[in-house]
Amino acid sequence: MNTPNEYLKPDEIRALANSFQQSRILLTAIELDLFTILDKHILPASEVARQTKTNERATERLMNALVALGFLRKVHGKFYNSGNASQYLVKGKPEFMGGLFHSIGLWNTWSTLTEAVKAGTTVAELKSIGINWSEAFIGAMHYRGAKEAKITAMMLELSNVNNMLDVGCGSGIFATEFIKRNPNINAVLFDLPDVIPITKKYIEAEKSSGKIELCGGNYLTDDFGSGYDLIFLSAIVHINSFDENKMLIKKCYNALNSCGQIVIKDWVMNEDRTEPPDGAYFALNMLVGTECGDTYTESEVKDWLTRAGIKKIERKDTSFGFSLMIGYKD
């Protein structure tokens, strides 16, 4: 099978190698809140530099580069947002891509990739990027999950679900979407104690808190209780080692009612671990950012489920890259 970059010419290879420059230009502009400052204004670089507390000459060079990328327009020495910047990159706008703040954090961890490959695990130290890392991460997951949750809800059998557990719930977007599809669902949302206050904000915005209980803890060590018809794990197993996932899935199985289902939403790799491509890239994201995370193959996921006691397993591939691995308890 031919890979996308197999026939690249030298200038195309060079462009790929240097593509980080464009990414960094955009991320620096977001970090400086430049697009929000320019919202509904046309300003010279000197005024933007004053508000961002940056060097005037350097700020103008940055803004010139943003013009070249299509995010800004420049007329008579003054700058204003282009249409896409105004729609997606201004704080407070309905479609603001706040999750890009998380990409700033990823820049720091990915910069350690060479050292991580040598060490076999993350060597990165969390650096302050002027924002709450947890809020940025949950915001990024919510932005992506808002579209994915609707599709996922349609792909699952939810009609017989009365009680569900969302392990590593983040913003709770999946549970709230499942409840919209089946209003009889009562959901327990489980995540780290410092995440739960963030979750609460999203749940209150969705006005579905009456159906939802929030629970803070560590999913590897704390008890889940029992009595669930559905246990949902979205973007969770890639954080853990193989053995940690084996233990986690067994714990989920024990918490499940008879005829209940465990749903794992994640990258599911082919046996060579080269496809899907985004999953192969994401395995490196786990290398630089976690102690033992990875992306896993279908056979590995099935191994966790069968060892836990699951006999019926189904795979459903989504339109957004992730797959659903569904295990049904007898």
C-alpha cells in the first residue's frame, strides 16, 4: 500500500519538515490572544504590541506572517481579522476553538520527542503556558466531542440503559448526549477530583444536572460501585499500559449488570500499528505525554474484554476516525 508521503519530491519533503513554522505562528497568536484584541477593530502593530506587552517590531513581523497565512488582513499599515479568524479564534464567539490552547501544551511535550524515543517514556515537564492546563484539555475534548457524541449516541443501543457510568468523563458531553437520546438514563460521571469542577460547569450549561451525579477519584484505584447497564470509556485506554487496561476493564465488567455493555471509544490499530495514520501519530503523542500510554490493536482490546469475562464483542467504526469496541455481558 502506498503511503501519502511515499512519492514526495525534495521541495515537498522540505515543506513538510518546515511546516512547524506555520503551526508556531498560529499558536503564538492564540497564546497572545491577538485575534480577540483585533475583534471588530483595525489596529496598527504598535497598539497590539501595547496590549500584548510585546515588542512592536516583533509583533508586526508576527502579524505580517499571519496575513500571509490568511488569518489577518492588512491595509494602510493596520491589521484586522479575516473571516475565519473572526469566526473561530475570538474568545467568546460561539464557535471559538478554545481547544487550541491545549495544542500549545502539546507543542511543549512534542518538542521532547527525540529524548522520549531514547528513554521509552515521557521526559517532558509540564510547563506553565499562562492558562489552566486542565481547562484547556477539557475544552479541547469538549469541542471535538460535541460532534462525536451525537454520532456515537446514534450508533449505540441505548433504549434499555437506565444507569450508566462514564469513566474519565471530561466535560460530560457524551453522557449528556446519551441522555438526550434516552431521557430515562441516570449517569454517574467519574473523573479526577480537579476535573470534576470543570465538568460541573459544562453540565450546568447543558441543564441536565438532574440526571447526572459527579464523582471524583482515580479510575485505576477507586471503586466504581455496581448496577450499571452501560460503562463508557472514551479516549481513556490510550492513557494506560496494557496491564492497567486489563485491570480497568475487569473492574468495569464487575460493575456491570447482566446484559450490560462496556463501550470503548478510541483508536483501534491494525496489527502492524500503522493504520489508521492518525492513530500511529497519536501513539507518539502518548509517548511524549504519558508514562506508559499507547494506541492498541483490535486483538489487544478483545483480549482485555475476553479476560474480563465478555463473550460477545462487536466493533463499529465511526466517521471521525475512532472505533467503538463494544462488549456485552451475559
